[in-house]
Amino acid sequence: MTETMLAKLHAIQRRFEEVNNLLQDPSAPSDPARWRELMKEYNRLSPIDEAVKEYERAEENRAEAAALLEEGGLDAELRQMAQQQLSEEKQRLEELAGQLKLLLLPRDENDDKNVILEIRGGAGGEEAALFAHSLLRMYSMYADSRGWKTELLSINSTELGGVKEASLAVEGAGAYSRLKYESGVHRVQRVPETETQGRVHTSTVTVAVMAEAQEVDFQLNPADLKIDTFRSSGAGGQHINKTSSAIRVTHLPTGMVVECQDERSQYKNKDKALKVLRSRLLAQEQAKQKNEQDAARRSQVGTGDRSERIRTYNFPQSRLTDHRVGLTLYKLPGILDGDLDEVIDALATADQAEKLKASEE
């Protein structure tokens, strides 16, 4: 490990100790916003501090073993033990150096945020809508497996139980850092129930993953908003068509429109619609900044273009293929039941490898 990298790591350790001391101050919890920021920084720096300490312990053990071998006078058994320890500690130092390089990579500023996940049926009509419902279920079950909280913000269902479009809020530690790789076009190949000749049809569903924007991240100007109320429509509950509780929010500068009609309360529907709108606008602004900077790499594996086909779900062969990393798994039922970790781990690993390569160039 270079002296420059060690100096950087020691500076991080000093900051970690400073943050820890600030958190120990009895008056710290009196400022909730400041407390949350300090806790985020503590949780971010803690793994680095521990890895540096472990690296230093391994270096001490390596130095002790090397010193014993240099002194000589050891019997055969002790010499063999010292050589083995030296070899093990060298290997451990290499592993820890690699781990620390990953920990020092620039972090996605959105990784700690909650998620607004939007799913829309694409090509394929009702079959696409039915698969959109399957993906909504898959992400809900994956969130449950991670201990995350989900809230359905809006859904536009079809008469056959499909989903034309839906918005799902996902709240929990690391939600965006895991789900951000899901943005793009998901392709499904299967025989629809309505197909009498057993032919495989191909349909698509678009998934958009956005970091949930808080008011401090993106403030909406009330003058830029046109808010309309209307009666809810479609399957869903006894209140449908009886009250004008549905909300349509139009962002005048961009023409962006968000509708929400799933709550009985006009206020709750408005709150959900504004949450989605704020997150969309933040995502749009961040994408614009990245384009202007002409960044050499993307925040997601592949181009990150939501029009890009990222994955194929082949039902006849029970096969999932992620085209960005060439991953193929033959356990489609389990994946659709929320067992997504193996897929996301492969994407995260590839993302880290690209970042490491870029940092070394």
C-alpha cells in the first residue's frame, strides 16, 4: 500500500474519531437533523476504520514473523511456523488492501436513500401488463426479504389483473444501492395463458429506479404546479367513483404529470404524487449534470439508459439472463419470488471492478 493511500486512510480514521466524539456529546440528539448526518457519516467511516486497524494488525504480525526468520537460530518446526505465518499475513495484507481500495472508491451520493420504483408495461399489451404485475410482486418480496418497508404509491391495473403502471416506495438501509441496477427494459419470453397453439410471446416491461427526493434535496415551487382533482376509476375499492379524491399534479416547466388515486384522502394522494414528482425531477436534474460533465463511467452497470434491454426472463427454460454482465441462472421461479441477491451481487461486483479500473487509469 502506498504512503499516499495510508495517509488518506489515517485522515479518515481521525475524522471517524471526531465524529464518534461528537455523537458522544449529550447535547447531540437535541439537533435531530445534525444527529442523522453524523450517524450516516459514522456508519460510512466505521468499516474503513476497522479495516485499517485489521491491516495494521496484519502488518505487525508479518513484521514479527519476518524478524524471527531474519534472526535465525530457530529449529525446523518453529521456522516452518514462522514461514507459514509470514505467508498468511502477506496474503491477508493483499486482501485487506483490495478491500480498502473498494471502501475508498467514490460513493454514489444516492446509495443511502430510499427508492421510488416505477414499473410500466411496454410492448406486448395485456401480457406485458401481467408481467409488470409479476415484477411488482418480485420487488415487493425482495424488499421484504431485506427487511425494507414498502408502500404502493399508485397503480393502474387491467381487468385481467395486470399492471399498466405502478409506483412503489421502498424504504430501508441500502435500498437504492441495491435496486439501482434494476433500471432498464426487462424482457419476458413465455406462452401466454390465452395462447392456444403454445407459441412463445415476447413482451417488455420498463423499470425506473429513482432515489427518493426529500424537500431538502429538491424543493418544488408551488407556482410551477397545477393540481387537479378527479374521481378515481378502475378496480380497487368501494370508494371508487364516489369521491373526487384522486389527484393529478402537472409540473408546468417540464410538463411532467403524476397521478395518484389509491387513497381515500385527497391529502394523502397529493402527498404521494408530490413525492413521486420530486423524485422524478431530482433524477432528471442529476442525469442532466452527469451528461454535462460527460462522465467517463455511469452510476449503473451498462449505459444506464432506461431504453436498454438489460435482462431476459425465459419461462420455457426457467432461465434468467442479465445481458450487462453475461449472467445466466436457471432458477426463474425463485427469482420471481424475490430471490434477487445473486443477480444484484454480480452487478455490484462488476460495477466495483469498473470503478477500480477507472481509478487506476
